Amino acid sequence: FGVDIHPASSIGAGVMIDHASGVVVGETATVGDGTTILHGVTLGGTGKEHGDRHPKIGRDVLIGAGTKILGNITVGDRAKIGAGSVVLRPIPSGATAVGAPAKIIGFIPRGERPGSTVNQTLEGVEPLLGKNSPADSSLSSSITENTPGGSSVSIAAEVTKATEGPMEEEEKKRVAVAEEGDTVASTSNEEDEEGGKSEEKEEGSGKDESDGDDNITDFGTAPKCRWVKISNHNDGLCPFSGSFRDVSLCAKQTTISHQELRALLIQEGCSEGECVEVFFELLHSTPSSSRARQCGCIPLEIFSSRFPEVAKEKTRLDEGTILALAKGDLRALGMSKKASRRFRSMFNVLGKQTTSATLERISSLGSLSRSDHGGGGYLNKLERDRMSTHLDTTGFQEGIAI
């Protein structure tokens, strides 16, 4: 059958490998309970990583025929990957992704378990921009007229065509000025430029003038976290690349974009998988009729009210950090001056918009425990240990010997 499944890989209960032909599963790969893998699927490495280098697949996932998932990335619970896709970035729980590279096109209906239903069509998927979006009709026709393998290309083309022009123009305007006159870099591109300038200074003069700002907070205390260089994620491989429309400058004052949320969470130590999980869940909480969702932004009122609950489930952040992020409390976060420049404008607005009702909701979530399965929508160490126990064949071997 041409199947190569490494004996060290972790495979859960109820996993179906349909047709069992041409399937490759790497050494450090993990596959959750109830997942269905069709023929020609590869869960492999990128060839440039060592150690833990293979994908982590969640529970009840459907992986279409011919799909290649490469690298130490996560595919969340209940995700559906269309046939012929190439997945190079994390895919969040409950997402439908197709194409090469894979792009997220919508949400799996709540309660549906793709790994069990094995419905390989893309019908019934809630579009990423919402059911009432102008792109809905073109998306639906693209889905119904093509097979799962072919639809990925046509869907990606439709989305890219609708957003290509305005997105490039908008990226040039992503610098906002805070009330105190501090310049805030709003995208990862601008953050890279800032990091690049600092490195140039270090090479030229041997000293970066902003180094001192990384050793003290805006409140004169020692920082809990210092400036972290954020790598450019807008490289075409991002599963949200080209999916959203233009956003006006006024909307930016009351929303947080995917790039800004990613930078904020990475600054606090989150992984790429955790970032995409949080953004995807918050986007789904945003009304489909709102302009913010069409532009891939989260209104700050939704961020402050929903973020604590989502972050508890999807990330490893401690409760203090989660509550401080939801309230825009820079003092509690303890960011250095250099690190806080990225987010100061957003936190100023967030602090003003956080109402007493929102604060009560945030406080009420403080005592909630995390999901039994852990954060991130994929298998954590506890789950992997449980699976290892489940797969222990020592007793079986002893029975055979007897």
C-alpha cells in the first residue's frame, strides 16, 4: 500500500485511514481521536527542523485526499482540510481550509464532527466574512461548482481578486499616532522595519539608543517582559492572507487587526497556533454584518468581553496576564517602554471603552478553570500521555505469551 507510519508517532482512538494508500506519518506527529485521513496524505517535516518537527492534528479532523501538512504546526479540533491542500501554517479549531498554500475559507457549523461525518464537500460552510457578505454568493457558487480538490484554487482566486488592490494600499497607512505623540507600528511589517533599524544602529555605532527603553516600563518599574522581534507573517503563506477587505482609518481606532493581535500575543509568549486559534474564535464572535469582520478586525468591545474566556481555553497565558490584556492594563502587564510602543494607542482606547459591565464579566471569568483538554485546540502533553497509556501494548503482549 505504500504506507509509512513511524512507530513513535501518537495516534488516538477511532482514527480511520481510508484506503490506506500512500499515507506518510512522521515520528513526532500526533493524530487526535476520531480523525479521518484519506489516501495520499503526508504528515511530514519541512526538512529544516530537528526534534519535534511534525504536525499535531486535533480530534475529529477530516484531512482530504492528497493533502500535505508540513512542519511542527497544529490543526485544531473539528477542522476540515480540502483535498490536495498544502498546509504550512497552523489551522484553528472548527476551520475549513483549502488550497496550496492552504487558506481558511470559513467556519465548520457548531456541533459538526468532520472526522466522523466524512463529508468531503464544502457545502454548509459559513464563509469567513459572514453569511451576509457580498463575497458570499461568489464563494457559494465556487464551492458548489467544483470538487473539493478543485475548489481550493477557484476559491483562493475569488478571494484574492476581491482584496488584492485595496489591501496593498491600506498596508501603507498602518502607522497611527497615539494621543501623547508616540508612533505605534500597527503591523508586523512595520515592526520588522523597526527591528531592522535597531540592528543597523547596533552594527554602525555599536549601541542602540532605544536599549534603555527596554529596561524600564512607562511607570518607572523593572519590566516583566521586554521587546520581542515579530517575524513578518504577511508572506502569502498565512491562512488569512488576501481574505479580508480594506478598513478605514477611523475603524482602526476601535478595532484590533489580525496582525496586531498576533504581535500582542507573541509579545506575551504565545505560539503561532495559539494566536490563530484566538483570532479565529474572536472573529466568529464578531457580527457578520459589521464592517470590522469584513476587514478581518475585532471590535475592541468584543475583544475585552470575549478575550478572557477564549484565551483561557486556547492559550497557556496565566489569568493575570489574560485579564490585564482584556482591560488594556499596561501597568499590570509590565511591558518595557520599547515593547509597549506597539500597543499603547490601542490600550488607551481599550481602557476608555472598558465599561463597568465588561469589568464585571471579566472578573466573573477569573475563577473559571481551563478546558479539560487544555488550550490551543490540539493535543497537549496531558492528552499525549493519555494516548500513550491507551496505546501501551505491554498487557496485550503478555497475554499472547501466556
